[in-house]
Amino acid sequence: MNTPADTDATSSTAPRASSDKLLFTPGPLTTSMTVKQSMLRDLGSRDEEFVGHVKRIRQRLLALAGVSQAAGYETVLMQGSGTFAIESVVSSVIPASGKLLAVVNGAYGQRIVQMAERHRIPATVIRCAEDQRPSLPAIEAALRADPGISHIAVVHSETTSGIFNPIDVIGRLVRSLGRVLIVDAMSSFGAVPISMAEWGVDFLVSSANKCVEGVPGFGLVIARREPMLASEGSARTLSLDLQAQWRGLEGNGQFRFTPPTHALLAFSRALDELDAEGGIEGRARRYRKNHETLVEGMRALGFDPYVPADCQGHIITTFPFPKDPRFTLEDFYQRLSRRGFVIYPGKLTQVDCFRIGNIGRLFPQDMEALVTAIRTTLGEMGIQR
Ligand SMILES: *Cc1c(COP(=O)(O)O)cnc(C)c1O
């Protein structure tokens, strides 16, 4: 097997050096060796050192979101993958008398609708095509028509396609109409500047293993305190009770149930490495360069991105299949994987696509190596471009 990771010599702060395949996926991601090494500890969940880590992580997350406790914001860490943290918010902050408006242009928006259904939360859905931004007038009309809608949920970087939804304008609209905004910023937080206060985001949800480049194990919620506490008593589950989790973390600094201690150690280290890279702006620069390198290389091979350039984000890129009967995703995927490159199958509703992530400890030369591997693989498969 060709192991591109062995030849990595890119970042001065965080070497990757391992013979694992490179993950061009939206999570789990390729992480730095130093992030992995930081987990070689066993800390007790009530231990002072561990509690200190958790406290600092929560403070640093507020700073990354451009807010503070003094300005009325709180951080809650929640065990599980990113979906658990989203479900924690959806199932905890909408009161029994409330109603959700879900804006959907991909699978992650649809997942929020499923959560509302499962918890029997009344919901209205605004849908649009996966390669289009949601319509602002439609959102405004829905909110004006139904004063019962108390909360709106929207995905920032819809990882299904790679589109960026305009959270800033949606947020200002939602705030001007006096409703509460929940944003799934899973695949954008850490690599796309977000001004929660300015944009009017009340709940922002992400996870340890996306753009911050930690390892999987927990999700994070940055919440405006007022709407979080206003909905106290609305939680529909015990383990995902957002307010109870917050009270635990604020009270004695501990998780209510066994915390992912190793993932939290890795996350502390990952935050250091994010700082060393120049924070969110620095990381955004690398990912943007990854994206540009990929798109340029793929265009030369005859692949055009599925999402129009004006709303394409720099996190993940979707490419429609080549129109050649010899192309099957399974074969393409396996051949690339044997070369050391793991891509991400994508099932959009309208078109057959594959997806390539630009995030994690990946660099422009990795994107070039991937494009070269794709060229060779297509040649082997006898696919004409
Ligand atoms: C990754 C992701 C999630 C959460 O997925 P998990 O598999 O539960 O971590 C949610 N929303 C978006 C937009 C994502 O990219």
C-alpha cells in the first residue's frame, strides 16, 4: 500500500506521521500524532486535573464563538457523537407549548425533523433543493404566518452537499421576529468564523471531531443562557437533558455520567493546535487551500462540483459520478482505499455523488496526492474522461 501519511512533513506544530490511511471524510477525521498521544493517560473523572481541563475547554469554546459568560453565554459538553448534542438541544429547549420550524436542504436538516417527530414536538418544515440556499422570504413568511413557532433549526455547513447556508441573515431575521435559533454548526465550527451574538444564534452545536480536529466522543453546545434557562423542565430524556448537564458542569465541574476522559484530553491538545495554526482564520485558510487544490485537480480530470461556486463551502465537496457504465462507487472507493485514501460515498436525493472532505489533518499536498490517485484509479477502471 502506498502510504501518503509517511511522507507528511507539513505542519511545524502538529506532525501527522502514521501509516494509517488518510480520511477525506466528514468524521472521524485524520488527527495529528500529538493529539493521539495526548490520550495516553488515565484520569479520574473527579480528579482536579481533569476537572480543570473541562473548565478550560468550556472557556476556550466560548472565546472561539466570540462570546463570554459575562455576555450571557454558556458551554455544555455532551457525551456521544454530534447527533447526540443536537438531540440534546432539540429535546431539551423547546417547551411543550412550543413549535419548531426546520429548514432542510440535506440529510442533516432532515435528521432534525426526525428528532422532532420522535419527541412529538410539533414541527413545520421548509425544504429546498440540496444545491440551493433556503429562501429567506419563505422563512419570514412561515414565521409571520404562525406565531406558534417558537424555535427555528438550520444547518450551517450542510455536509450532505457541502453547501454553506447563510446563518448570518437567517439569524438576524429570526431575532427580529423574536424567535430562538438553533444552528447545527457541526462541520463549520472551528474553521468558519461565526459571530453568535451579532448573528443572533441562540444555540450552536458542534462536535469534538470535526474542524477542531479532536477525536470522537462528545459534542458541544454553546448556548445563550436566557433561552436555555427559560426552557428548564422541558427535557424529554434523562441522559440528554441539556440544562441538567449544564448544572452539573457549573456546579461541581463534573459530567453527570462517565465522561469521555481521553477524548477531552485530546480536545485540549487539539485546541492548542488550533491556536498555533492561527485560530479559526488560520484553519480556514488551510481548508480553503485544500478545497481549491482539490477542485482544480478534479476539474482537470473532468469533474465539476455539484454545488454552485457561490454557495460552496470549504469543508466538503460533492462530485457527481462520471457518466460511464464502468464506474461503480464500490469499485472506485475500494481501489482508492487500497491506495491509502478513504473518500465518502454520498447519496443525494437527485444525483449519484461521491464526497471528498477537506478537513482534519490534511494539507494541499494530500489533496494533490488524492487527485493523482483518482487519475490512476479511473485509468485502471477504463473510464474515459
Ligand atoms: C457530522 C455532522 C453531524 C453529526 O454527525 P455524528 O455522526 O453524529 O457525529 C451533524 N450535522 C452535520 C452537519 C454534520 O456534518
